[in-house]
Amino acid sequence: MKNKSLVSITDFSKSDYLKILDLAESYERKPVSELLTGKVIATLFFEPSTRTRLSFESAVNRMGGRIIGFSDSSSSSVTKGETLYDTINVVSNYCDLIVMRHPLEGSARFASEIATVPVINAGDGANQHPTQTLLDLYSIKKTQGKLDDLTLFMVGDLKYGRTVHSLLMAMSQFNTTFHFISPEELKMPEEYKILLRTLGLKYHEHKDYTDIITEADIIYMTRVQKERFSDPIEYERTKNAYVLKNKMLTHTKENLKILHPLPRVNEIDQDVDVNPKAYYFTQVLNGVYIRQAIISSILGLC
């Protein structure tokens, strides 16, 4: 893993990811260290972010590192017409590692091929979000005690949601049964279903999940992302397609946990927050430990 970029969830092996999960456990036990003393991490966020950016910055600060970069491309030379190629070439001179979010699919891979330092993809359009996936895996393993033989519900925006695409690819390495719940306009893209068929994994597609919710070990909720729609009419038609309410959880499994990459809009009622099966806010905290593990692994510090 040392000096290797993390652009796609497939860039590292299954054993690499399991090592990162184990390392995250050690950071959860002892989050503060001086491992990054003298190291500079650049965070380049060409697209808005709260949790991902702040959890990366928290991870770096907890390990004694320094942060440079921007949280809004309008404060960078992009507004002057600077290309991504030039930006990456310049920033590579200032840091030991780049964390980048960009609205264009493939931008992170492009950056990793230019940069002279490793690049971590913090989200590229509707494509991939591998560090979110790793914190999701950590959350699933922590709450279920395993990653195999689980039933995973993915609900909402399965077409544009980069988090569900990355999570599917990761969980396809385990014996997972998938349930895809979405409106017709936001169905899981065919290439991901082909992957599951090739691997011999079961998946089911539904337009509603109220009658089958008792089968779920994990419910992974997603918001309908307005920024991914070119047609505002299509967005308005689908934005309130699925709303999880506390009363729906009455007869669900004891081990059920509800995950969400956040931000939520209205797809999870606030009355769910007090239910012990709601895990999305703890999931956010897990992101700090996972990103500590990823950074230290890529920089060869552990």
C-alpha cells in the first residue's frame, strides 16, 4: 500500500482493506499520535464537502500533521482558468499526499497519473468514493461482527450514488445478498448487476421495501442528489420517493443497523435518530479512524 494512490475501491486487495479495518480499530483505541509530524497533506475540494473534508482534516490533526489546500475551488487559480493538470503538478511540490474531491468522473484517476505524490479520491462525480466505502465496511463489521453472510438493503439513489457503487463492489467480495430499492429512474446501473451475476451473488430489485424490511441486516439509505440531475423535473418527481420512519422498524432484526453517507435531506425522519438501530452519526466518527488508517498506510508509517 505504501506510496500507492487510492482512487477506486479495487485499487487495493481484499487483504489490504481488512488490514486497514484492523488498523482503524487501533486508532479508535488511541486516536492521538505524532506519526505525521513533518508531513504535509493537501486537501483539494473542487466540490462542497463537510464530513469527508473535516474527517480527513481531523485525522491529520490527530496524528500531528499539517494541512494545506482549499475547500472551495473559487478560492483557487481554477477561477483564472488553470487546468486540473497544472493544479496537480503545482500542488505535488508542496505536500506528501493529496486528498481530492472533484465533480468529474475519472478526475481522481487523472490526478493520480500526474501527481508525484499519492492521491486519495474523496469522490469523483457519480463514480467512486473509496474512503467512504472503507468507513462503511468498518461500520458494518463493527456492528455485525462480520462481513460475510449479510443481507444489505440499498435504498434511494442507486443510479448516481457513488457511495452505493463503491460499497457494492467492496461487499461483492463477501457472501452478501443485495436488495436494491429505488424508483425506475434511479435504478442500479446494469454494469454492477452484471458483476454480481458473474460472481454468483444474489440481488433483488424492488420499488418498495416496507413488506421485506424485516429481512435486512443493514439498510443503507441515500439521498436523491439534486446536483446529479440535469433535468429538474426528474429530480422533483423522485426526491421524496423513500422516507424511512421509526414505526417501520418495529419488527426488524435486533442486529439491524441503519447507515447513511450523509447529508440527509428528508429520507430518514428525525424520529429514527433516537432508535438504537440508527447508526449514521457514529458512522461519521468511524470515518476519522479509517482515514487515519488509510493515510498512515499509504505513507508507510505503520
